Amino acid sequence: MRWTQTVLNTLRDAPAEAEIASHRLLLRTGLVRKLASGLYSFLPLGLRALRKVEKIVREEMDRAGGLEILMPALQPPDLWEKSGRIQAAADVLFHVKDHQDRRWILGPTHEEVVTALVAGEVQSYRQLPRTLYQIQTKYRDEIRPRFGLMRAREFIMKDAYSFDAEDGAARVSYEAMVRAYRKIFARVGLDALQVEADTGVMGGASSHEFCVLAEIGEGEVVTEEDGAYAAAIEKAEGKPAERQGVAGELEKMATPGVKTITDLAGEKFGIAARDQVKTLVYTDGKEVVLILVRGDDEVQEAKLPALLGAGWRTAGSAEIVKVLGAQPGSLGAVASTLQGKSVTVVADMGLKGQRGMTTGANEDGFHFKGVDVERDLRVDRWVDVRKVREGDLSVSGKKLKVSRGIEVGHAFLLGTKYSEALGAKFLDPQGKQQPVVMGCYGIGVTRTLQAVIEVHQDKEGIRWPAAVSPYTVMLVTLDLADPAVKEATDRLVDSLEKAGIDYLWDDRDERPGVKFKDADLLGFPWRITVGSKAVAKGGVEIKCRRTGMMEMIPPMEVGAWVQDKLAAEGESFLRAKCP
């Protein structure tokens, strides 16, 4: 492909809206153009890279036994009502109406649709297991679209769904998809970390995210220092740093004006946050639960649905006073202050065995000090509910690190949540109807493409892994009016085409410096320069974008040379060795 025959305009500077490097490069290289907030058009180079990502996804999904289908993006809302998700996912759903005023949903995902499909197609255990997948545009009403393709209103996703006859077989299907994901991300050039994750509104028994560690990531990932344990911050468990508490007698003290943990830690009282018990109050409108954590800890809100169930919220001041008799800031769970009060007390495991603590007395302006948690507090349940912090210890006693990460994939073991709600059942060998056991698996294809750029770039531009680069080679011709250069270019092009190497030929009438700068910005794996000086020596100059190393090769040998490099790479950037 000649530059002058395609649509490609590079930008010296990116628009001010581009907040991160990969977003700036998407725009500067002319891969995409913004239509509106969260909406982007793919130009020829961007689409070529996107199609290469999709090709890798398809190959690995097919290899893992997936069957490709295509489902409608427009979905009837009654399916979402049957699954119970229409309220839980209300914040991201796009609703549209037809000319008869009927309401429809633009699909953000397809669990409901695929389950309804399988309900009509699968009747017997002999038809199981099956895994169906599609690559399709999705729609989510993001409140704040940002970072280009990272968080967009319209995006391309690969979503897959496994259907099995029982839990053990479902786990086998789940592991097959997880292995496929590892291969996909390795092939596109991403070192994606598999981490335990919260199931969220998707539901199910367990899930794993695939995250690429990057400072611009919107999620947090917790890992052991040796990498043996990894979990999303919402799911991570850890023990807080040890504190030395001194046993003492329970003593009530006046704390006028104290409203917060910080107030009590101030100069007047000097009680460090780590020596306090923080009491938070939740309600579902009928019942009240106290959640206790150490004063320097935070409650991990994502852990509460599994702990309490749906429909719980932070209680208001009036609700708290009605039940506990005191305002926030003076709350606690000392057993003697809870007599006759209808509350459930849940304490974080980090408080177990703690002594010499301070907590509210359920009386405005008063606290208890000398608290022995297990002796003095009423605790109905001990759970892990705190948010893990850098430097905490894992369950196995190793230090934990908190990093930011880009989520590029997610796998869920759903169980029978959707199949029971939408009637996806089969006859088992005994002729009894059973709900199919499901898993679902998503890869953000457009997000993965941008993650590749975020990871593989430098101050000059993108450094594409060969497997997903829009073109493998940037061909730059200088002195094209020189007959020897023209002849060498013709031989070079013939060599590339016979070898099946895709290339973009920069045939513009521009200065060499402009062409070289654009070649570095676009970042294809190899730049091949044909100029009078090199041709006079019987060769052309090949530069590896990733290493900067250069080599002189005869024009007719270039195709085979590039072929050898690609074969050595084996389509996995993680194993690539540029010359």
C-alpha cells in the first residue's frame, strides 16, 4: 500500500483531550478519529491493527473449541427483567424506542440473549458441552468516557459463553477459556496478569480478571512480592501491619467535639488511627449491621454484597441515632452499650486479638479506651471486609504490593443464575430436566489494542509487536528520481510481495527527516530505507524499531529476511528477538 493512496494524516501534536500516551498516539498516528465523547471512527491503519487482534482472538477461541455466532445488538428488555439485571445494570444501559413506542436495550453484553438462544437449541446432555462466542460492537452509557478506547460508549468485545451439564465440567470449560486468554494476550504482546476478581453485577461463583500493569490503569491489582498471589483490590485479602496493643481496663472517657477518626488522633487526644476501632452502619431499611475495621483501614465496599446481600446502603444520621442513640463519631460495639439494640455486628479479621483500642461509647461526646476487642466488643461474625493496602501481609505471610492495571479480559463461572431464570434446561441421562451450568468470558478487543500501544511506546511513538502492527514494514524511498533507486525499490517490493509481507510504502514527496520521524511515530517493526548511497553499495537499510539496530541487505533478499524474523518471533512478541 502506498501512503499517497490511503487515508493517513499524522499529527505533530495530539488534541488537548488526550490524557494518556496511548490516547495521544492513537490520534497522532491517524489510527482513529473522535466523533463525539466516547465514540471513535477507525481509519485504515487502525482497522488493520484491530483486525489483526480479532484474528488472534478467533484463532485461539476456535482452538479452544469455541463456535462463532453473531447475535443482535438490539435486545428486548424483558430478558433483562427475567434475569433480574435490569435494575442492577441500569446505570450503563442504553434504552431506545421504535416507532411503536416499544422499548429496546442496546446490548452492553449478551448473557441473557445467548441463554435464551441455547434454551431453544439444547435439549439433551448429549449436546453438551458447548462454547459459543462472538466479536461484536457493545454499548454502555458511560458517565465519563475517557482515555480514548479505554472507556468508550461504543466498543468491540469478544464475548464467549460456555454451557455444561454439571459443575465439574463447567470448571473444565472455564480453565480451557482461561488458557486461551493467556495465549491471546501473549500473542498480541501483553503480559496480562490473571487475578482473582469480584463477580459484581454479572454474578456467579468466581471470576478472574486479566490485567496489564500500567500506571494509567483504572483498577488496582494486589500481588505478593514473588507473584504467587494476585487479586483485584476488590477481592484481595491481607493482614494489616502489626501493632503493639497494651492490655488494660475498659475505661470511659469524655471526648467533646470528636466527630472523626482524625479528631481523636489530633493533638488533644493523640490516639493514633491504628489504635481506634472504626464503626460503620449499614441498613436495608429494615435491619441494621455494624461493620468494624481498624481506624486506619477502609471498608472494601465491593465485598459487602457477598457479605450482606443486595439492597444495603450506608445508614443516615437519623437512622443511626434511632437505633444506637448517638451520632456518627461516637459509635461503637462495646457489648454493654448494645443491650436491647437490634443490630448485627460484623468485625474485620484484622481486629481479632487487638488490645488497647479506643472506640465510641454510643453516647455523644464519649469513647471507651483500653478496649480488648474479643473481651469487650460484641461480634456476631468475623470476616474479611477491609481494603488491602501496600505493605500488608498476605494470608501466607508475604508482603503485598498494590499496582494499577488495565483490565483487558474477564472470565466468570456463572453457575445456573441465567439458565434457571431464562429456562435453559436439558434432559440428563435419567430423563430429568436440569439447568445448564454456564460460564462467560469477555475480552475488550478495542481496549486490548490501546493497551498494546500503552505498553509498547517510547518518546518517538509506537513500537508495535509484529503480530498486531498495521503493517510489518515501513518502506521509505529517498531520491526516487534516481533510476538505480527506482530499480532497487521495484526489486524490493517484488521480494516483499512474493514473501507475503505487508508493507506501507512512504512514497510522499517529503524530506527524509519528515519520513523518518513519521516512521518512528507509526512504529512498524521494521523500516526499510532505499536511498542512493545504500543502493550504490548494493543494499537497502533495515532498521528495527524496537532496538534501533540497523543492517544492510540486498533488495531481493529482504522478503526472505523479514520472513525469517517473523518465523523466529512465532507471533508472540514476548518471545521476539529483534536483530
